[in-house]
Amino acid sequence: MSGLHSGNKVIDESRQGEAVVIENGDIAKGRKLYIESYGCQMNFSDSEIVASIMNGEGFETTRNFEEADVVLLNTCSIRDKAEQTVRKRLEKFNAVKRSKPEMTVGVLGCMAERLKAKLLEEEKIVDLVAGPDAYRDLPNLIKEVDSGRDAVNVILSKEETYADVTPVRMGGNGITAFVSITRGCDNMCTFCVVPFTRGRERSRNPQSIVQEAMDLWSNGYKEITLLGQNVDSYLWYGGGLKKDFEKASDIAKASATNFSQLMAMVAEAVPNMRIRFSTSNPQDMTDDVLHVMAKYDNICNYIHLPVQSGSSRVLKEMNRGHNREEYFELIERVRKIIPDCGISMDMITGFPTETEEEHKETLSLMEYVKYDFGYMFKYSERPGTMAARKLEDDIPEEVKSRRLTEIVDLQQQHSAYRTKEHIGRVEEVLIEGTSKKSAEEWYGRNSQNTVVVFPKENYQPGDFVNVEITNCTAATLIGKAVGYSKNQVTV
Ligand code: 5AD
Ligand code: SF4
């Protein structure tokens, strides 16, 4: 039989125009799965792993929740607002469920891990709760729900990296993809819920990362983003938690792979593919990483480098592993080793005890770096974190809002300043799709991750094109293609 195999699902292609799905398992029972994701890129990437696991059990995915039998929400707990958004969605699903009681509603991800069985017992708003390390157990959890029992698995793992699960790429553009390389975080920033919801840090086997990159390339993908809460801290020594590295054997230690080595391996394995990575933490970013970026043409010149505050005292309260001066030194090294590197940041304003002077230090740090872009947030107290336990959330809402407006306005000026720098240059752009503003224009990104729009002509999504930048807005570059880039591979 000529068939496509995915997990234990076999699709017989012999009949034209329709695919016959032959189920080996009986968990799906012809049911359809709908997944919705919130939060960081990691969550979107995890949903692709969930889809793969569920596909393996015969579940088909649908983009329309109304025709779904199993609805899963992959959730975020980073700020209170993120949780409120998910709660509103859950209300909506529960309204549908009232007229369709057989529908299963599950919560995955960080909110599942944070609230655990509370979602089932006290709030009674879901049927199933699965934390970020429990996705292999989803088929069993569904069976539990089917037999009328509560289904919860929020066990965090020392080993789980889903290295062997091939993500099902859902709703993407077929050109750019995420590849997760680490899970969890050991940083323990005092404001952050992630170490509690995603557990301790562990790295994924480099061979499986390289293999996934090569598979994506052969499936037509042109760019990957290596993902982790703290990618620079990547360390493979045969498996296990990062914190247990010291206990590993001498042989394991000697043959360990760090992030700069991993990047070089990937860059060489897929030399025509663009490589990005996210997120970097200043204290873990080594010069080795910068040199590898400078050495390989296919690693993009862009670093997302969250700073969170411009004040050394606040950074200390946040338990960041760096102060203001160290951050400046790192920026200097980045600019020296990779002169045209795009840099973006995350910033929190209104952290407990932050004074007006310290807020001004944030503004002056921004003035110094002049980020290409930034993601800025008001501090949101998260239950259970060190900051919530030790510090009163004492900055009034109106002060937080005013400070946020000030940093957002300043960032807009800097973005405009940075985009202007590109005018007159010819830059390589990977075309991702049609511009949102005009059907006659493509949009893509340059190496520095800035969006570029230009007339379509005969170019196609997935092409690497040289674009002369002629104009810009604060966030977007505008130009005209002048030919294919040397990285365009014609098949
Ligand atoms: N309040 C506000 N912003 C937060 N972030 C993380 N935790 C909080 C919080 N409690 C921000 C940080 C981080 C980004 C992903 O979210 O800036 O880098
Ligand atoms: Fe949100 Fe952080 Fe969880 Fe991502 S890891 S979903 S940002 S809380």
C-alpha cells in the first residue's frame, strides 16, 4: 500500500481526492482536536508537539473550535492579564460545551502547572489539566476523562525534552519554524513565574536538533529559531538537569556541547538556512556565541537581550545576574564583534520599590543602547514568586502606567532612529508572505529581524532577495528588490 505514516495513523492515498484514515488506536474515535496557544513562542512550539502526540493517536486537528470534540488551551501565566485572557476564552468554550456536553476542554501549559487541580475542583471550568512536561500523557488523560474521571498531570520532569517528537507545524507560513532546544529555567528572577511553571532547566540532544533542522530544510523551510527560556545556557552532557552537570562523569563533561558549539553544528548542517535564536540572558551570553554569530553567514545578526531595568539596585532586587555596567559592557562587545547587530529587549516598569530616579536610569540605559525594538511591561505580581513573597507591589497603577508610556514613547523614537539607519542599504530579505497593508507587496525580514516590505514582481515566498531600502516608518522598512541574494538556492 502506498501510504503516509504519521504515528500510528495511516492515510491511504489510493483513492483520489479523499484520504481514508485508518485508526490503529481507539482513543480518537474519529474525534477532532482544536488547540489554541497563548504566551511565548515556546508555547506555540509546544502546541506543535501536542498536535504530533495527538495525531499519533488518530486525532485530526481542526482550525474551527466549533467542530472540535477536544479543545486544548495552551496557556500563559507570565502576567495576570495573560491569565485573564485565557479565562475569558474558557468561558466561551464552556458556553459551547453547555449545548455539546461530550466536548472535552483541557488546559495545558503554564496556567495548568500554576493552578493544577484547582481548575478542576474549585473552579470546575475544565475537564483536563496537563503541565508542560506531561504532554506524552495526554492520550491517557483523555481516556480518564472519557471514563468520567478528573484528569490531571502536572509532574515536572528532569529529563523531558520531547526530543523524539516531530512537531506538526500548524498554521505557519511553511518558511519559518521554531525548534526548541532547552526547557525550563534556572535563573530565578524574582518577578518570574516560569521556574515554577516550567521547571528546572534541561537541554535537548544536539543530534535531534540538527536532524530537525535538516528535516525542516528538506521540507522547504528557510529559517529556524532555536528556542529556549535561556538559550545561552544550553548544555548537553548526555541528558539531565543543567544544575546536575557538576555531578556528571568526566567523560560526559569532556564531551559536553554548549550553545556556541550547538549553533556552529546547526549552521554547518543547514548552510543555506537562516538561523535565529531566542531568548538570551545577559549573564549567560558568552563571547564564543558572538564569535560564532560573526563567523557564520547564515546566523542572523540579531539578539533579543532582555534587560528588565536600567538600575543596578532594581536588577539586584530582581535577582538578575547582571548590573547596569555589565550590561553596557556586553552591548559594547556585541557592537564590536557584530557591528550591524539588531538588538531588542524586554523591560519591566514599576517593579516594587522602583524610584523615579531608577526609572530615569531605565530611560538613560535605553538612550545609550537605542534598541531596534522592545517589549515593555508593567510589573504584575505573580503569586508564589520571590518578589510576591518579599516585596509589596507598592508602585501605584497610575505611576506604572505613566512610566510605561514614557519608555514606550522613547522606544518608538529609537525604533525610528534605527530603521532610518537602513535607508540606502541593500539588505537580504527572506520573503514570508503578502504584506498586511498591500496585496501587491511582499513582507519579510532582514537579518536584524526588522520587517521589510517591497513590490512583489516575480519573487515568491521563501525566496532570499536583495532589497534596496528606500524609505521607512518607525517599525518597517520599505524598499525595492534588486535581485536574488547569493543565498537563494534554485532547485
Ligand atoms: N510582570 C511583568 N512582566 C513580566 N515578565 C516576566 N514576568 C513578569 C511579571 N511578573 C516579562 C519579562 C520577560 C518577559 C517574557 O515578560 O520582561 O522577559
Ligand atoms: Fe508565559 Fe512564560 Fe509560560 Fe511562556 S514560559 S507561556 S511566557 S509563563
